[in-house]
Amino acid sequence: MFRIPLSLCALTTGALLAATAAQAADINLPPPPQPEITSGWYLRGFVGIGMNAKADLDYQTQTNATLQFNSNDDTVFVGGAVGYEFNNWFRFDVSAEYRNKSRVYALVTYPPGGIDTYEGYLKSYVFLANAFVDLGTWNCFTPFLGAGVGGAWNTLSDFFDVNPNGGYGFGRNPDEWHLAYAFYAGLGYNVSKNLKIDLTYRYLNYGSITDTVDCNVTCTKDSFKFGSLHSHDIMLGLRWICCEAPQYVEERPLRSKG
């Protein structure tokens, strides 16, 4: 019987394996999957209802009058922001909003049985730099926390005094810049990779406003400072990631044959 030497079989098998490995090396294999990168610029728009708390009213007058009551009605607001997502959990944006006019009211009494009512309208423009931390995503829902700081341009208009006995007076329509700050807690929903819906609670403190009421000849000047203006806000927003950060993919060089 004719037999092939064992050494010859081993050499032949080794040569075939080497040729197969060389041929496989010449094939450009696809790169391994890259982790999803969510960083990029985004635009945010929002509307909301501001439940204004009663201000710390500092009432100063030359008469023996006593402040009995004051209030600040709720308001609505609208705004927008431009921001950047640094990674899957941290983002930063700069926002601007307009808070519509809300009615402010005060009731003052003085002896013997006198009454003065004061009424006007407060509106504000609020500008904030905000930082947010996303706490993870479950079934497309992402809870988040945030904080912001900036400034508020407050205006008190049409502030006037009415006295049932015939006295009257008008405010000076002041407008003032004040420090503003905010704290956020919310829940986002991922409609798509680039579009999010946010439902947010926000505590906003937007400073103060001071006005002086100049009365007619029968009364004295009164000064009102509506201090510690703050609101509990409910906000509904849309966040659109418009420009994603470019993803870097390592290119594997072609292996030359021969």
C-alpha cells in the first residue's frame, strides 16, 4: 500500500492555513460598533404657568397707616433657550423668557376708619444660565434636576391709589434689574433621537420692585417695595437636538497585497 509520509501532510496543512490567514488579512473587516454619542447643540422652547407667592411687601408712609393685605396674581410665561449636551447626563443652556402682566394689590387702613387700596401690574423678563443633570433613561423617560442663575428685568406699571373719601395717587412706573435664580425638577420623554418633551417644576426667585405713589394735595407719598418675588412654575417644553457632535471613527488602513 502507498503511504504519504506524516511530515509531508503536516507541511501541506500548515501551508494551507498560512494562505487562508493571508487572504483573510487582505479583506477590510468592518469597524467594531461605536458607542452612541448624544452630545451636541440643542434648542429648547417652553410655556408655563407661574403661581406667584405673596411678596414680602415693605410699606412706608408718613401717616399712621397699617398694611392689612397684599397679593400677587398668577401669570403665564413663554421662553426659549440655546444649549449643549456634553454627554448622556450633563447639559447646559442659556434661557430667556417673558412673564406676562400679573395684578398686584394692597389694602391699607388708617384711623379713624380710613381705607386705601393700591393696585398695579407687574411683568418681567428673566434671563438664566442653567445646568441640568439627567438621571438615566427608562422606557424613554428621563428624570432630571437643574439649577440656574441670572437676572430679571421687573416693571411695575399703572400702579395707583384709590381712597373712598376722594384721595388718589399714581405710581412712577419703575423698572429695575435684580438677581434671579431657579431650581428645577422634571421628567423628559424621548419622542425620537432628536426630539424630547419636558414637563418641569421650577422654583423661581426674581428679585423685587419698588414704587412711590405721588398723591394729590390731600395725602402724602407712599413707598411700596414688593420684595422676594418668587413663583412656583409648571413648564411644558420641547427640546430639539439640532446639531450633533461629529463622531470619530477610526479608519483601518488597507493592507497591500504581495
